[in-house]
Amino acid sequence: MLARVATVANQNDLAHYFEYSKSGLQVLEDGLKEVPFGEFMVERAAIDRFQLFRALQMQDKYPGVRLGECAAALGYLPIGEVERLYDQWRGVTTVEVA
């Protein structure tokens, strides 16, 4: 039963990106989205979602301060780790579809 639920979820996910019409398959979205740096840090387990939220709140109070600097200022990770993660994030390979 679990496999059936996953299949339905996949079909719904696919329906979000594609639309079938009389003329064939039409792409609605390319599915490639830029991952924000905050989400990247969460995916890499450098910070958790609550810490990201707190860093975003701090950034909202101090608009000129970057998110990674906020996370470091709050003591969630050292600034060197933020710089290393930022370099990785900037180096993420993307595919451009013409």
C-alpha cells in the first residue's frame, strides 16, 4: 500500500510540471529552481530549520547583514564554515535548458 501512495504522489508531482494536450506534452515548469543559501545550509545539516528561522528573523532586523553572518553571529556555526558552505553553494552546477 505504501508503494501505491508513493506512485500517486509521483504522478501528482509530475502533473505539476507537465500538461497533456491534443498537441502532445507541454512543459509548464522546468523543475529546476535555485536553492536559497539558507535551505542549502539546512540540507547540509549545518543548521536546523529553527536556526534558519532565527537567522532569517535577525536578517530581517538588519537588512545589510547576510544570512550566513546572522547564523554565525547567533553562534550556530563558525564564520569559516559559513564561507566554506557559501563556496559550495556558489559552485553548485546548474543546467540551463534552452
